[in-house]
Amino acid sequence: MAGLVQGAWTENYENGMYIAECAIYPDTTISDAYTLKTPTGLDPSEPWQLHFWSTIAVDNSVPIDIWVGWHDNFALSGDTTTVSAGAFGAEYKQIMDDAVLAVLNNPYIFDIDPNSTAADVVTAAAIADGFKVKVPVAPYYAFNIDGATLVDTDCFFKIVQKSDKKGI
């Protein structure tokens, strides 16, 4: 593997839920790994959950950031201090301080809500409170694993949102 391999988001509707999934595959030659922009099936004005897990610890201290995009050309590029969305988006905030503390192959679940009045919970030490993140409503989001030197691993992201739609 060389650098970062990004899987496309797949979308599905089942049991009254919208589900989008993707995987990214970083290796030891990079410090940042990120998803492609979220698909248009996500309703950004309503609450949703983000699930994240990896097959092995991705680094020894790995925050996860959420980026916000406002144009169809939104995409992250670069590595370390040069990660950018160009003119089409911006880094919004850290949604987790250290994903390394994960129980591998079991997801962290983040409640992401544009209408939340609760304070964000983004530290692994506060996991008992549940991760909560208020985000701005935007057409697209992307997730960045922001490490020092990442390892060869598989990282998975799943979005789950209540939906009235029946299928794609």
C-alpha cells in the first residue's frame, strides 16, 4: 500500500434508517488519513450518528476531526500541516481526542446534531457520557484521522440516520 486509499461511500436505506459506509486504508508513509465527502443522502439538518472503528490502533495518539464542505468540489488533500479543503471547505473541530484507546473492531459512536444544546463530549476519558458533537448544517462533511505516523490498518466509518425513504 502506498499512502492513503479511500473507499467510496455506499448508501442504503433499511428499517427506516439511512446508512452510509466507507473505509480508508492509511499506511506508515502518511500522518493524516481522511474520508471522501459524505454522500448527498445524508440530511445535514437532522441528527445522525457516526460510527468509527479500526482493525488495529492507527497510531499512538490519534485525534479525529470533522471538516465541513459547502461546494460539490469539496475534498481533502495533503498530509500533516498541509491538509486542506481548498476553497470548498474548512476544518471545523476535533470530535475525539484519542481514537487509540478504542476497543479494536468495536465502533465508537458519535451523536452528531446540528440542533444540539448539549456541550460537546469529545474526550475518550468521558466516553461514559457518550460522544456528542454539534456541527453546522452543511452539504458535506469529511473525517480526518490526524496522527503522527499512521500504521497499516483498515479504518471504517458508518453514518446512521432516521429516514422516511425506502431505498436507493
